[in-house]
Amino acid sequence: MDKNGLGHVIEFVRNDYLCKVLFINLIIHKKMVSYKDLGLVNTKEMFAKAIKGGYAIPAFNFNNMEQLQAIIQACAETKSPVILQVSKGARQYANQTLLRYMAEGAVEYAKELGWEHPQIVLHLDHGDSFELCKSCVDMGFSSVMIDGSHLPYDENVALTKKVVEYAHQFDVTVEGELGVLAGVEDEVSAEHHTYTKPEEVVDFVTKTGVDSLAISIGTSHGANKFKPEQCTRNADGILVPPPLRFDVLEAIEKELPGFPIVLHGSSSVPQEEVATINKYGGALKDAIGIPEEELRKAAASAVCKINIDSDSRLAMTAAIREVFALKPAEFDPRKYLGPARENMKKLYKHKIIDVLGSEGKAE
Ligand code: G3H
Ligand code: 13P
Ligand code: ZN
């Protein structure tokens, strides 16, 4: 096209309203990335299979390379589907764009490790606004959580519905939440659990169109899930936490047969990792998690996504503290991040094989 011709095109775009809208859309869509082009999948089929098969998909948080390598190695070796979770805090720490590229790289890495058909979801954990969810959808996430659980019911419905309407245009799945977990969720903290009300779930799911529902039945975030006074002690003097409210879960399942349920705050806080951390200078007091037999029971039910973050942090910290204490002259980060990665991988494989039952479900 000659210089004059190009001038006419620019002039036309500038003057014609419809053309201007199309042009802006073209620019926006050019910037949009579909998770499908990155080799990622959404949660739809994964959850349907998990409910039918009586197992749960591990949802592991990541914010650094060693964590991601450990997750992918563990999943490739066990052929387990996996949900890679990015929290708002992780986004701020590591940069959302970088994390997205890391997830894209993870798909290629998985194949390189011999996992022919990796089933990997990239999920926003605890999204707290429409804008944040939209930005994740636009940049290649295949699933988002909109956590309106701290809002009044009607506001939670309205916000969740808005996110669903946007995300579904791009085949991105959405997790909503009803009920409040005790403990800290990003900047929001609650002293007590507000268990999910089974009588609300059908209305919430119908009005919002969510693909899965996170519920509150007694789990909580972090490494101190229960106060010692909430626990009993076994014969050896070890703290035993109060049981999860399986009655609430069963009532929810009755209301929503076959609907995917999500459990947050499901770290078990392995006492051997806590002991290693404290042995080598740490100060974790009264750390306690969810017993693994309870998670096994939940995984066999409609619970098809189990969120684990704190256990990975403990495994990493324990390994690093041990190297620092035993090899004080060591200053090559690979010499302590390497053992940390190995310890996390061991943990992830254990969760997949012995707790959630997702081994071999993504051959
Ligand atoms: O649900 C919370 C996750 O453990 C993420 O924690 O916000 O500190 O990254 P974070
Ligand atoms: P934990 O703190 O028990 O690992 O929970 C993680 C979580 O729920 C992430 O959303
Ligand atoms: Zn959570």
C-alpha cells in the first residue's frame, strides 16, 4: 500500500465509530492469551472424573521455581493431574506475568520428563475482585477463584456471577466460596469458622453458575489450624484436632449431588518437618494441621480439589534450616534450594499417592 493509501485507512479508522471499536477490540484480543494455546486445561473434565473415581485433584500453590519444579516432577512421575495455584500474594511476590510463563514452561517441562499428556490447570487462588479475575483470564489462566465469602450473601452472588459471565466466554472455569474459614486468608482474618450453610448452596450455585464451590467445614489456612484448647491429647500426649464437620459436607452433597466441592486450608502440618525446623533454630509453636485420614475420607466424596500450601512451605523451610545448621560454610543457593526441592517433591508424591488418590489419573 502506498503512503497515501495508508493515510486513507488511518483516516477511515479515526472517523468511523464501528471501525474504531473493532480496531480497539483487535488490539485487546491480540493481547489476550488463551490457556488452550499454552497446553493448559480447565477443571471441568478433571473434576467430573475425580468425583466419579472417588479421588481429589491436588491444588498446590507456587511462587518460585523450585516449588514448581518439585510439583511437576512429582506429577510427571505419578501421572497425576494437578492444579497450579497462584495467590494474590504470590502474584505480588513473583509477578503474575512471570508466573504465567512459568506455568507455560511447566507444560513443556512435564513433556520433557516423559509425561505424554500433562493435565495442568493454572488457577487464581482467592481472587478478591472482578478486575483481578479478568486480568488472569485475559493472560492465560484456565481457572479462577472469586472469593466473595467475606461479603454479605447477595454481594457474594453478584460478584461471583459477574466473574462467571466473563470467564465462561473463554471456557475458563470458576470456583466460588460460601462460608468462612477460621484463620487468615490473604489480608482477611476470622477468629471462628462460619460453616457453609447447606440450605444456601443450591441458590448460590444456580444464581452464579459457578463450576465448583469451596466450603467451610473446619479446615483453616496456615500451620496453626487449631488452638491447643480446641484439641484433645492422645495417649502419647500428642495434640488431636477436632474432627471436620463431615455432617455439613454430607448435607451439602445431598443438596448438590455430583457437584464439585473444594477444600481450602488442607495442609496436614507434618510433625517431622515442624520438629526439624524447631531443632535447627525455628520457633513454630503448637503447629497443627488436618489429619491425613480425614483428607482421604474427603477425597472419596464430592470433594475433588484439595488445597495445600503450608505443607510445602514447611518442607522447604525444614530442608533449608538443616543445611544452614549442618553446613554453615555453604553459600551456594543450589546447595540448600536443591535439598528443599527434593523434600517438597517427596511431600507432593506422598499427597498424590497416599492421601488424595490422584496417581495415574492423567496417563
Ligand atoms: O490460601 C492461602 C494460600 O496459602 C496462599 O497464601 O496469600 O500467603 O500466598 P499467600
Ligand atoms: P494451607 O494453608 O492449609 O496449606 O491451605 C492452602 C490453601 O487453602 C490455599 O488456598
Ligand atoms: Zn485457601
